[in-house]
Amino acid sequence: MTPEGYRATQAQYAQRAEQTVLLAAASSTLSGFALASSLGIYLSTVNEAATQLADVWTSAFLRVAPVGLALPRTEPDRLTEVVISVLEQSPRLDPLPRLARLARTEPVVAGRMASQQVMQAHNVERMRWLLDPDPCPTCVALSKETYPVDQLPESHPHCECTTIPDID
Ligand SMILES: [Zn+2]
């Protein structure tokens, strides 16, 4: 899989997560903690998939075996808490846009953190910012340089850019 294919697959995870969360939040008979808990569990499975893809792909790119990364077992609880805070922050406003943004951002960030862990495990020194197809000017600027692996650039909401090793 090319770097672009990898980035596109991570973006698909994010898109599917957004659609699933929007559908569930709009149609579920659950509410409050039960809804938050079901969304938290679901999002943790998406983060897990994004983490494993980043591990397998980044390792293949480096021609090494996957690290075997796993998310902490507290991940569903953490995500449930995040969903609760969204629901509580916008009880009268429509919480759906914030939930959509959360669902779209979480797997992208999980994938970046995983690729960073793989690079660190293999002493890769620098990484690149691989642009999403509709990049903002900030990301275009970021993509022109390489970064030390331990310094993940700040990204903006809806950013689907990916980090990949900078190797020859
Ligand atoms: Zn971006």
C-alpha cells in the first residue's frame, strides 16, 4: 500500500466513524450515559483499527515486523467520558456536529500516535506530514518540512493528514 493509500484508508476509518456516530446518535433509543457508553465502546474499536493499521503499515514501510501496539484497556472509558462532556456541553444546542467532529478526529489522532510509536521503536529520527486531499494552508506549510519523531505537529479540527517516516 502506498503512503497515499495508507492515508486514504485512515481517512475512510474516520469517515465511517463519523457516519456511524451520527446515525447512532440520531436514531438510538438510548440517551445520556447509555448512549455515551455505547458510542465510547464503538469509537474505541475504531481507534483500535486505526492503531493497528498504522502499526502494520508503518512497520511494512520500514521493512520491520509490526510492534503489536494495543490501546490501553481504559480507552472505552476515556471515550465515554469525552462523549459525555460533548452531550453535557451542548444539551440544548445540537450535539451532533461536535460528536461528528469527535468521531472524525479520534481515529486520525490514534493513527498518528501509533505511527509515532512505531517510528520511535525503530529509532526513526524524522517524519513527514502527509497531506489529506483537501489540505488547509497550515498543513501545506507543515508538509514542506520534516519533524523530529517526538514532536508531533499540532493539527486542526477535521485535519486528516497522516505522519509517515522520512526515510530514503
Ligand atoms: Zn491537515
